[in-house]
Amino acid sequence: MFNSSKLQPILLAWLLLTGTLTYSQSRHSKTSAFTSYKGLVMAGYQGWFNAPDDGGGRGWNHYTSHGKFEPGYTNIDIWPDVSEYKKTYKTPFKHADGSYAYLYSSHDASSTETHFKWMQQYGIDGVFVQRFIGDVQRGHGKAHNDVVLGNVLKYAQKYNRAVSVMYDLSGMQAGGDSLVIKDWKHLVDSLKLTNQGNKQTYLYHNGKPLVAVWGIGFNDHRRYGLTEAEKIIDFLKNDPVYGGCSVLLGVPTYWRDFGNDTEKDPHLHDVLRKADIIHPWFVGRYNEASYPQFKHRIAEDIAWCKANKLDYVPVVFPGFSWHNMNPRSPQNQIPRNRGQFYWKQITGAISSGAEMLYVAMFDEVDEGTAILKASKNPPVGLSNFVKYEDGIPNDYYLYLTGYAGKILRKQIPFQDSIPPPNSKKR
């Protein structure tokens, strides 16, 4: 007679050896040098700029406007200061003295290293590397994004900066959740994203690798919806091999009360409760004059999240301008005011109870939100560029960002007044 009890120990041993059991399947390292987002100031990192002959095969990607890159045609409103980059590219733009202006390419490893060296120098904790799902499926876009992320992982390790992936679902079609899942598997298997040992610098939260998914609950006629969002969350949370992750969800500004930019489906809150961190988008929602009336929303958001056992991270941004991309929009639409606008948001978020911050963005020169070093002598002519104000050094916003981290972690006293550019505390 067949004795099944004798088979059970044999079957268990086989499962353990083959890794079939859930606990032995995970592709992620147990921990990281960065075990929590709390206490950190992280910035968004686009990494999407290309130049001809950089090896990416994308031309002047993200510098162009209407397929052209020449005076009168560009998408960027801030011209980066490239004096510290090892490799730069000559452009058709000229300075006032007639000399040609140069730009960097995100495709070059040396550009990535320059950025991470700055992060370490100024005390910025790390970045969320953006992956637009429409751009990472195939071809030059996928190849470029993989190169950038590979370089980010290398230099994040070298300069001990935290790094996480942020999927931006903008442009995703219905059923596109399968593309996110496929790409995450690719990153874990091919780039060893989360399995480079327990001293890796991939950002963990609540003891698990943190994955950000941006674009949940917006009412701007997206072709995907909460169904796709739930499938992505459930995969990242529960898949026995590639799951076991913490999830940050990028949501509209008025997500909590189903206001202006938010779809009115009550199921949105059910979906959000599956996450670990809620991250509302604030860029362009206020300026320096209207921010004080907006600030109360952060405290109310935090209260909702605490009641639902979720963490919360607000956005802060230094200013906004996208005139060259959208000529009908005024240049310098949301002025920086010598850092005052940025500092009001930083202190407002911390005093409202924020335990972590997200800076939009490290390198977003397209929309004028970048904190990287900007040229004090941009090109002249048919395209106009926003300069950091007179008397403000080109590294001021890097400095303020690092200073914010010290206040957030209570390493220095909280202060409403903005640190001056010539502060001895630098």
C-alpha cells in the first residue's frame, strides 16, 4: 500500500533545494545601507538628456522642440552649468561673446558621476530614477534608460547615496500593468537592482525594497485606471520571486478629498491603503503667495495617512518655468525669489510633520525645477533661459537641499529664515 507520509520529507527537501518555497525564491537582498526613507531628502532624477554622438542614438533628446534644436527651438528653460563635466557637446547656441554653448548627456557615465559627487558634497541623500513606461519597452529608449540606471547604481554605491526606481505611468495604455511587471523583472534579473548584497544602496522601507509608482488616480483622461494600478501593487507586494517590496504611490494633489485633479472613484482610497507611502504631486499647484493657504493640506494629508497606517512624503520644488516648451506660458512662471519659495515649502513641510521629503527635481531643466548647477551665462538669442538670481551662486539650491536634510534629521535646529548663500555652515 502507498505510504504518502514517507514522501512528504522527500518532497520538502526537493522544494528547499529547488527554491520552490516562497521564502527561498526572493531575488532581493535582505537589507540595504539605506533601510528607510524616513529622515531622507530624495530628489527626482530624469536622466533623459542625450546629445548626438553620445552612443545613445537619440540625437538631442529632451533638448529639442518640434524636432529641432537651434536658437528658437528648445524645450529647456534652464541651461546647465557644464564647467565641471568631463564630457560635453557643442550646440548651435551661442553666448553673448559669440562662443558656442555646450551641454551634457545623461548617457555618459561621467555625467552621472558628477551628479552623485555633488549629492555627496552637499548632503543630498539620493534620487528616484524615473522610468516612463512608454519609453522603456524597446529600442533606443530602453537601452538609454538601462545605461543611465546602471551608471546610477554604480555611482550611488561609490558615493553612498540612496537610489530607488520610480515608474511614471504617464502615457500607459489599458492593460499596461504587464509592461511594468516585465520591466521590473528585467531590472532585478539583468541589472541586479535589489540584490547587490546587504550593503547595497538601493533604498529600502519597512524592511523591503521601495518601488515608486507615479500616476495613480488622476482625472486627466488616462487610458489606464485603478485596475492596472492594483495589479502592479499586488505584484510588487506579493509575487513570491520579484515581490516582497514596499510601494510608494504618486497621486494627485487633491487625492484625499477627491478635488480638482483627482478621479472621483471612492475605490481610489482602497487602492492607496495597499501602499506604504503616499506621495501627492504639488508642482505648479501654488506659488510663493498662495503657499501659506495650501500648507494646511499637508498636515491633513499626514493625519489621514497616520489613521490608515501609511507614511507620507510631500513634494517641494524650487520654482517653475516651461516657456520654451510652451511659449504661451510666461517665462519664470513660478519665481524662485532667491530660494525663498523653496525654503518656505521645506520648512512648511517639516513643521507640518513630514518625516521625509521629495525634491522635484534634480535635473529637470525642461520645466525649470532643477536644483543642479545652472549657468550664470546662458546662450542669448531667440530662446530665453531662466538664470539663478544675481548674488545667488549656482550651487545654492544643492546647498539648501542638503541643509534641509540636516533640519529634517534634527542634526541642526529648525529655522524659518533661509540660510544665506555665504553661510559659514556650508
